[in-house]
Amino acid sequence: GMLTADVADPHDQYERLHAEDESSRILTYLSDPLDRIIMVLRAIEGMKWDDIALACKRTERTVRLRYERARTHLRECISREQVAYLHTTQP
């Protein structure tokens, strides 16, 4: 038979709900509500930097710096989570 990749269907309702739940769970790693708002507006909603700055009543530079710091923090949290998961699943 033909080999297929196990890739999520972006139009599948279950996959979409799971992705939304996982996104919300990951965002809980950000303790500052402003960082969560900036992350959602940029990464999920795809807003432009100047629009985010206006919505958050901050400078564009501040918004960009907070976004990068939050993104780095999330990457580190997810990496630690993956390592912890690997340690619990290996015999």
C-alpha cells in the first residue's frame, strides 16, 4: 500500500478543538496577561505590530520585545515538558 503521513486535517472539527485547547493550555505558561494578549493577537490572530501596540496602549517596540521574550519562554517551557514526557514514557 501507499505510505501516508499522519498530518492533522485543518478542517477537521475535532483537530481544531484540540488545537484550540492545546493553545490555551500552552498560553497558561505566560503569567502576565499582557504577554498572553500580545501572543494571541500576533501568533493566532495575525495582527500587525502597530495594531497590537495600539490595542495594548504600548509602543510597537515594547510589544515586539514582550512578544519575543514570551515566545522564548514558551519554547523553553514546551521543551522541558517534552523532556519530562520522554522520561516518563521510557522504560
